[in-house]
Amino acid sequence: MGADRLIFGVLTIAVGLFGLFYASGSLDAYSYFIGLALFIGAVLFMFHLIKGHYDQQEKEHHK
């Protein structure tokens, strides 16, 4: 695992948690959906980081 993926993963977790807290403290529907969109985007990006890690391992295994 590269340091770049680790840093992006930690930042993505922070953004996802911020999105959840933002959505939970929102007073209108727009803010609620923005918070949920941040969280869902963070989850999808985290899955992308995980997929990239396993793709790299598989690529190195087949050399």
C-alpha cells in the first residue's frame, strides 16, 4: 500500500464523517442532501481506492 493511498483514505474518511455531521445538523433539505452526497461520494471513492490496491497487487502477481 502506497503512502498516497493511505493519505487519500484518511482524508476521505474525514470528508465522509464531515458529510454525516453536516447532514445531521442541517436545518433544510438542501443541506441534508449535500451532507449525504459528501458521505456517499466518500464511500464510493474509498471503494475506488480499495479496488486500485487489489488491481495493483494482481498486476504485480502476474508479471
